[in-house]
Amino acid sequence: MHVLFEKGEASQLNPDRIKRLEDVGFIWKAKGDDLQVKVELIRKKEQGTKRWNQRYTEMCAYKAKHGHCLVPKVYEENRLLSSW
């Protein structure tokens, strides 16, 4: 993932690089904390991707068990799957 900065220049920041920098004590400070906001956006996108992949795996398991992807709204085994 690349983040565009003020002059349209792409950053090479990604979740792994952010973690590696923080592991060595890097502190996110920039003009008006713009960089910190961009780092948070990267993290949120990564979390969203992980959640999607998790639900996808759960849906595949549901289909393997039930033969279809029509999860009932009141599916007790996984309530989040029915709204996905």
C-alpha cells in the first residue's frame, strides 16, 4: 500500500514497515500530526483487510458444512457472518 503525501509523492509505508519503525522507538510526528493520521489510516485499512479475510474463510467453512452461502440472520455459531 502506498500513501500519497502533499506533493503527490507515494510513501513506501505499509503495516509491516510501520511496526518495524515503532519497534525501534520511532515516534510519528509531522506538521500538524498529518503523518500520524496517515499511519492510522494505513492501520485501519489493514485491520479491515484482516477482518474481510477472516469472514471469507468463515463463509467458505459455512458453505462446506451447509452447501450454500445463505447464512440465516440468527446463525448462533457466528452472528457476524450473517451480516457480512
